[in-house]
Amino acid sequence: MGALATLPVFFSLKGRSVLMAGGSAAAAWKAEVLAASGARVELYAPAEDLDAEMAGLLAEIGTGDEPQSGRIRHHHRPWALDVFTLRAERFALAILDTEEEAEGQAFACAARAASIPVNVVDKPAFCDFAFGSIVNRSPVVVGISTFGAAPILGQAIRRRIETLLPPALSGWAGLAAKLRDATMDRLAPGLERRAFWERFTDKAFLTRAPEAGDEAEAGRLIEAIAAAPEGASGPKVGKVTLVGAGPGEAELLTLKAVRALQAADVILFDDLVSDGVLELARREAKRMLVGKRASRESCRQEDINALMVQFAKAGKSVVRLKSGDVSVFGRAGEELKELKAEGIPVSIVPGITAASALAASFNVSLTHRDHAQELRFVTGHSKKGGLPEDVDWPALAKPNATTIFYMGGRMAGRIAARLIADGLSPQTPVGVAANLSREDETRAAGRLADLADIVAAIGLDRPILIGVGHVFGEAAETARPGSEDTEERAALAL
């Protein structure tokens, strides 16, 4: 293991006393966390020094001469050395909020002399422990710490984790605690327990709160696994999830896609899937590149199907990770048919398709009601590699629509010629982009008559998407050399 800046531990404070000195807003946050953890907080601060947040916290939580677990008792005086010896019971922790260096040093020395772990807010030299950002799904608690190096970064990490953990997880964790003894008594270590907890976890991440019948259902599952013949207690068949990886940028993944990646045993991914997306996958997962790209050596679809079946029948959770959305030109139909024929459970997690990323890149609406009453997604080539002939080209040539051609880079010239031959104006605007949403994204706009040249200028060595329609008019006008728009901009610049 690499070096750790600090040791992450989870410390039980239920029913234990904690010394808190200071009445600031920062002290109020820490006092609230301590009380929520079940501590009996002894707060030392003159009444006139209480911040509005601390005063509000005291009014909300309530105080008393003998505070119960999770309460705060306010002492209307500053701390002094005697507070460390007034109580027969030693404090579990000591926390001070002060702006004075000398006071912080004195408090830390007193706490350490009494063998009490100490924290002086925002003064790392006087801290034995640190407070981090918290994601609360109690009894599931996630703590994030940068050990004072970058608190804002820690908060940003917390916000990201908050989006990944459904609020209902708290209820499922509570139910898991109730079931723990039954699983220990009835299920053998290893495959039996893993089989149960994997199914339980899958259900927990459906994001709805557990219902009254879930505990009974879980009990029946425990008994079913325990009663299975020897050697048959593990899952006979795993499952496959077809996951859309989006256009490339990892932040465009859905939360459900991230959860699927985190739960996978095996990930079969296309070579259009970005490294950033794969970084979000479970570290222990086996990853296999099964990409298919034009003019490159590819993995046959039959081989991909066979791999999914093989791993699923071995009891693995398999993720088939595809660029964009799995249901849009992702050959998902063939994979679904094969998996269903083999009796393997399969589900789909949709992703953001490249057409949506194209619209975002050009900052346009693909269905702007002044320009387009239809939106079409069309493959740019046939199974044989040429222009698809089973497409209604005259319909595609209507001017009141937006048409997005997937995988059409090498067919750009032929696409333009066919649309023009079927009646679409050569001056129809087009928008073209490669490597959408990635750092090396390239885009250009122009007219249909120049589509082949536009694509050639971008290059054919990257995935290209072509948009045809008047929604790209502003981008095309801006890009046209000598246009009035360009001349007007130049005049304004002068």
C-alpha cells in the first residue's frame, strides 16, 4: 500500500463525552456532527461569544444539566485548564475553535497531557485528528479528507459521491444489519453468502426505500440458498448489462451506468470508450477490449456474444460497455437475441447518444421548430461497407428535417451527392464533428455541397458524426468565407 497522509478510522462516540470550546459557526458544525454521532457534547463558550448558528443549534437540539447521548450542554464560560480535571470521566475528544495561536497551543498541550485526542480548528500543528467531509447514509457513512491540504476539493468529492449513493441506501443498510445474523447462521462462508449479498445489493441500488415485504423476501432467499444441493449454492448463471458509455466524456455517464461499472466482474468494452469512463469501473473487474472499427482488425460479433455467454454462465456479472447509447447503432439487437436464447438475464442502461453531444457542441436544438419537424438517425454505411440502399433517400432529402448520419465519414461525398440528387439543396447547412465531448474534439460547419471537403479536413482517423439540416445554419453562415456575418464581425472588431 502506498503512503497515507492520515489513517481513516470510524470512531464510536455514542454515550461518550466530548469537550468543545468556542461558539463560532465552525464550532457549531462540529458540535452538530458530534451530537449526531451520539456524543454528549460539553460546550464551553461565553453567551456573548455564541454565533447565530451555534445559538440556533442549541435551541434546536436542546440542552440540560445532564445531557443524554446526542445532546449538548452549554457552560456559559470560556474553557480553562480545570475543565480537563472537573469530570471523573475522561473526554473522548477535545475540540477548540480559536483565532489565537497561543490559545490553540495551550489547549493542545492540555489535551495531550490528559491523553485526549485534540483538534484545533484550522491549525494542523495542534491536531491529532481531522474532520472531513461526510456523506451520510447511516449506518453507511463515507468520510473524505484531504488532511487540510484542499478542503474545497474534499467538498467537491463529497458532492460527487452524494450523487452516486441513493438516499434509500440508508434503509437498505439498516435492513442488512437485521439480516446479518441470519446469513451467518444459515449460509456458509464464500459462495453462499456472496450469492445472497450480491442479490441484496442489486436490489438496494434500485434507489427506492425498502418495503415491509423486503425483509420476508430476503429471508426466503436465505432459506432457498441454504437448502440448495451441495455445490449448487452459488449463482448458476450471472447476468449481462448492456451499458451506454456516452460520447466520451466521463461526466456524461449516467449514475446507473457508474453503478453497473462498479458492480461488474467482467467488462467487455469498445475501443471508442474513453479511458476516463473506464477509470470509474471496479478496480478488480476483468477488462477486455472487443472493439470494432472500420479498416482495423476487429473482434467478430459472434466472438463477443460467446464471451458474454461464457462469463455469465460462470456466474459473473458482465457489463457490455458501448460508446453512446447501446440502442442506437450499437448492434444491441444481436446481443440481446443471443443472451435471451441462452437464458441469461440481461438489462439495458441507456447512454447519451452522439447526436445529443453534437447538438451540445454546436449549441443548437436538433428539433428547432422553425427549422425541423423531424429528427432522423441514419447509419452512414451498409453491412457491405457502401452507401445504405434500404434507406428512403427521397424522404431524407426533405428540407424540414434534421438528419444525423452515424459512422458516415468515409461515405461523406456519396451521402451529399445522393441527397442533392434526390432534391435537397446543395446550400443546406451541415455540421460535422469528430471525437465528440473529448479533449481533442474537432468540429466544422458548412454547406452540403462541401461535405466531403469538410470531413476530409477534419480527418477520417477518428469517429465522425454528420448533421444535415437548417438547425446548423448559423454555424454554417459563420464558417463561410466572405459571408455578411463574417464581414459584419470584422467591421465591429475594427
